[in-house]
Amino acid sequence: MPCLICGNAKTVEAHIIPRALYRIIAGEHQHGYESSRFKAGVKYQAKGLFDSNILCSSHEAMLGEADSYGIEFIKSFNTAGSVALNGRALLLPNPKPALLVKFVASLIWRRGVSQVQREYADLDLGPAEPKLRALLFSGETRYNPPIIVSKRPLMSQGELLRELMFEPAKHGEWGHNSWYFYALGIEFIIKLNPYSSQPFPYAYLANDKTGVLAHIHQPLEADKMDGFMDLTMNMFRDPKTGNYRELI
């Protein structure tokens, strides 16, 4: 398929999630593990999820500055911030707030338009898609979808899960067409429909703020999350037979 922005037939392997995040998660290993709540099996992921049918090189490059900004924000999250609100939040530097919005919006747009590994998930962007496209590629500034950031420690039998990432998906708690992305203990939530209920608490809005308040959630056992056990159990199932096996 040609580039979704300009129609150029020469498309590239555009990463849905920046490859650098996969490398952080893999750490000293050559790859990380990838699983799905919708199908059995596990992939050894080193390159990251990409799609050769959405962007040409010019338009893929237009996301590079926001990707770099978002990755640095994630990498410095636990060291750059200061404790605020009597330990209930972190105050984080955000010198270019428009780039943080663009980073989150670009992840959601790429996941929403890509046909790669959609499986049974509802990834329809609806009427927000052209608005996101204009924000990312046409310099549109009137559309400024609200985002919030939080620290959400996930645990497994009391042990902190550090190298963990969930692909962008819809978040039912915050109203129509709200999405989240989770990486390395940090959760980003964006409302593509700014007027859907319930509204984000104003104090935690990251838009247009050079200092972002990130709420600190209480540690949560990961198996309490919707779909997490399905995902985990599928890692131990053979994709051909559906039988359970040991993860090597």
C-alpha cells in the first residue's frame, strides 16, 4: 500500500512503537518476549513491531523528533522528577509539552491505522483519525487532545515488573475514544474526544505545561489487570496445538 499521507508507493518499515523502547526492554539480552491475549505463543522480539504499508521515509521521519523526546521522557522519568503532593505525585520537567502530546498521539495513530497484528482488538480511531493525521503531519495546532501521565508499578508475586510494555489500546475508564500506552512503569492516557466523560483532573493535564504532575498509583499485582492473565497464559501455549508448554 502507498503512504497514507502522500500516496508515495515507496514506503518504509515504519515502527508502530519506536525501536529504542524495545531495546531498553531487552536490556542486555538480544530480544524481549512478546505475547498476545488473543492468540497462543510467544515471539522473541528484537526489531519491534513495524508496518511497511503506512508511511514513506519523509513522513516517517516527521515523527522522529517526538519519538526521541518521548523516549527521553520515559528514560529520565524516575530520576528527573521531584516528589510532590505529599508523595502522591512526581513533578517532571516537560520543556516541550507539544512534543509529548505528539509522541503519545503518534503511537496511537500508528497503532490505529496499521493492520499489523490487530487480531480481535478494537483499534478504530473513528473521527479522530484525520485530526491526529493533521496534528502529526500538517502542523495543525488547534487539535490538542488531553493527556495525563502516571507512575503505575506492576508487581508479580510481590516483585516489581520493570521491563514491561503494553501496546496502545483503548481505555474504557476515561470515556469514548480514550487510549493508553504503558512502558517501563509509566502510563500515558490520551482522550481523542476531549469532551467525553469523565474529564481528566486539571492538575494532572500535561498539555501546555513545562512541568507535568504524574500521579503515583499504589503497586498493583499484574494479574488484577483485565486481560493480563490471558496474555501470560498464552505465552505458555503452543501456537499450533494450543497445549501448554514450558517457556524456553
